[in-house]
Amino acid sequence: MSIRLTRRAALVSSIAAGAALPSLSHAQTGPAPGGEALAEAVDAFVKRAMAAFPDQPAVSIAVVKDGQPVLTRGYGVRALGGAPVDEHTHFAIASNTKAVTAAALAILVDEGKVKWDEPVRAYLPDFALSKPELNGMVTVRDLISHRIGFGLGAGDLLFWPNSDRTRAEIMAAVPHVPIEDQFRANYHYCNLMFVVAGEVVAAASGMPWEAFVQTRILDRLGMSETLPLMTAADPAKSALPHGRLGPPLRYQGEMRTIGQSIQEVWDWASAGAAGGFVTNPVDWAKWIAVQLRRGELPDGSRLYSEARGNEMWKPNILISNSAGPTAELPGRAIASTYAMGWQVQDYRGERFITHGGGAPGFISGTVLLPGRNAGFSYFTNAEEGMLTRTLRSGIADIVMGKADFDWIADSVRMQRENDAKSIAAAAEIDARQAAGAPPTLPLEAYAGTWRDPWYGDIVIESRTTGRGRSRRTGLWLAFSRTPSLKGPLEAYDGETMRTRFVDRREEDLFITFKIENGAPVSATMKAVSPDADFSYDFHDLRLSKV
């Protein structure tokens, strides 16, 4: 995606892009620190990074080396002006959950209840897609490898922003979500298929996904402070979400608290297998440790077999490739791939296994460096993608004993450049609206119920406000299953209009109507902002007037 590193943009662009970094002539690669020295180095780096991004409310860090946590610490405050965080404060970690779903399937593979390359229909007989020829071909491995052919974030509007849909309703919509690419041809990040993977866990185990991961993973690891679903998060023990709501666009303007609880902005109970987890550094360090031990627990027993552990790190689809690192692009990967619940790539000559996660008001990430027998995580309660870029690469370099690039300075530079581009884009959008032609039909003609095969209904109403000379008629748009997506429609340019959603946490959209025989008959949508998170997949909607 060609947007700033906000929210889950960090997940799909990440280190594979290998942005150019300024060389520091005085700094050299040296021996990697361990134990207390590693903790002190990371601690000092995190403090410097937060000083460079002073609007960031909180950061929480876990570092594991040789099977032991060497640092689990919280920095900053739960909410602006509020109480400090500590190593037990909860953060939403969103798509870091995907590796847990992969591990749940691995346990079932070990037990002979699931096979990676068995068709999904062996476990979910009603499983169907918008390309019927794929119905019997898609395997469990495909579900968690982002290679079926869905577009980036396809179907996410079923649960992002917070929706009132049940898990069964999401599954019922799956056959209607468009598939834009060839099967197993290219990588396209897809939350929707992880929801299906969670239902495979449920069907094979006889218990809901959240019950399985609780009893078979969290309880066994002693992760007593981790929640499979954010709906149970206690606001008094949690970091609160923060973001920038403009003007001129989302992700610009003043940093502010955007919710009084995690679940207010992030209720993925119906899509938990794709991103439901809430945790803290103390607990997540246990998860990192068992990953590095390929499933072996501290008492010598196993969560899953070593073979399954290795298979979850085996690449299944190419994300990107390049000629490799250069003096100007030292972090560029020769090959970035997706395995099962993990991204696997080379980074500065070493194997680098990672995943990110982003929810409204939260960005997080996990990094494993098997060659160093080390791993770390970073959790934040704001949408500052350049800070998380800094933490991911900067801490990795500390673990690897490298200090030849200034990730903090480079990310500050990139933030400044990206902000300038966003502000210019906003000005261009406003200028076009000011010069745009009026709609060709009376506003009342566009009112009605508009239906998409997979999302459902979007209602446009004609509303009259005011009295006397101030009386005016306008349009009001509302997504039937997404309470926060509602607000007035404004003329933009001809048959294209734009929203001004009342909830400014949400991304506005353009809607373009197709006119036939003097009446609007169909419509398409897309996000107004070039910075919009890819889960606002308005562009996948194909609306027909009911």
C-alpha cells in the first residue's frame, strides 16, 4: 500500500522496504550485548526514541534472550495526563494474534485432527468463495498464508470499524467477498481467512477458538494476564487508545485520546482469530520464549512439536524481493515472505521472523531472531508508525550488535516528509471539491437503500434541516451494520459525493453514482484520504439501488 506507516501499514511495508538510512561514521558494528547489558541498551534506546516522538503516550517492551526475559517494562502513561503504565498494563496487539491461531492449528495437526494441506471443506463443509472453482481447493495452509487471491484487506468492513455482526454472519458473507487475483499467485494480506481458520480450530477441537487458545495455549504457558478477546479488558488496567483526528486528515493534528477503553474502538470478538488478543510484556515474553524453543515449554513438555514449529516458519508466498542490501539501503531484504502467521525475511544478513499488529489507537510488533536465540516485542497506544519503525529496527540492531545507523533520526525525517505529503494531498482534495461540478440530479434522486452482496445495506436519506430561509435539504448516509459510519453527504464533483462522518475517528469516503436513463442505479466507493488504513475497503463495495 502506498500510505504512511500508520496502524497496520507498518505490518505490510515494514523492514522489507529497506528505506535509506543515514550512516553514522563514528558508529560501528560490535559484539551483541547480553543479559543486563542488553536490557540497559534497549532501555536507553526506547527512552531516546520516545523523546524524539514526544506525543507518544506509552510504549511497552519485552526482550527475551536465551530463553529468559531480560527486559519487561512500560514507559509513559495509559492516557494523556493519566496514570503511568507498567509491565502489567494491557495493550491490544491485534494481528500478532495470527501466530497464536497458527499455533492452535499446529497443536491440532500434531493430534491428527487437522492436516495443513487438507481442503478446508474437510472441516467446514459449507465453506465457499466467490470463485466456486476454488471451493474444494483451498487448504488450511492457504487460509493462514495470505495467498488465496483476495485483495488487500478484502472483507474487513465486516468487522472494521466495530460492527454488530456475529461470527456466523461473517462466515455467511465470505462467499460473496470478491477475489481479485489468481489462486496462490501473489501475497495479499487478508484478515478474513484467519476468521475462517479460527472456525477450523473450533470444528476440529469441538470448542470455540477463544476457548481453545485459552485452555490449550495460554493456560499451559502460564499467560494468566492475557485475554483472547478484548471485550474482557479492564479499562483500569489497560492503556487507552490515542490518535490524531485532523485537521486536515486523519493521522494529522493534535494527539488525543480516542476512546475510554480498548473495546470501544476495537471489538473484534467475532474476528478474534485474526486479531483479538490483549496482553502485556510479562506475558508476551513467555510466548516469545516458546516460539524460540520451537514449542518446547520450560518443563520439557511441548506445546507443539519441533516439526510444527519449523513448518510455521517455512515460507509459503513471496511478499517482495530485491537485489538485497546496499550502502544506501542496508535494511533491504533479498526476499520477504509469509509463512503461517509469521513474516519471514532476511535482515542485515540474518533470519528475521516478525509480525505486526494495528488497531485504532494501537500499533505493536513481535520480532524473533533465531540465530541470536533472542526476540522482542513493542506495544504502543497510539498510531505513530514511524516510532514503531524506530523500535523494530533499532532494537533489532541492538540485539545484533549493530550501531551503524541512526533509526531515530531517519524516522523523524520520514515523518516530516510524510506529513508534508499528507497536508498537500488534503489541500488538493479540498481544492477539487471547491471547483467541482454539482450533481446532475436533484439530491432526492440519490436517496434510498443501496445493497452490496457481501456487506449488506447502506442507506441514504434525504433530510431537511432548519426553518424559513435557513431551511435546506441534504443527504445522510449510514452503513447498516457499522454504527460509526454515518454522516452527511456533500457534493464533491458531478456524480461523486463525499461523507463527513460524525465520528471523526473514521475515514471519510467518496461515493460515485452511475446514472442510467436519468436515475442512479449503482455506485462505487473509495476512501477520501490517501493515508486511510487498508481495512476501510470501501473500494470492494459494488452497490446497487434496491
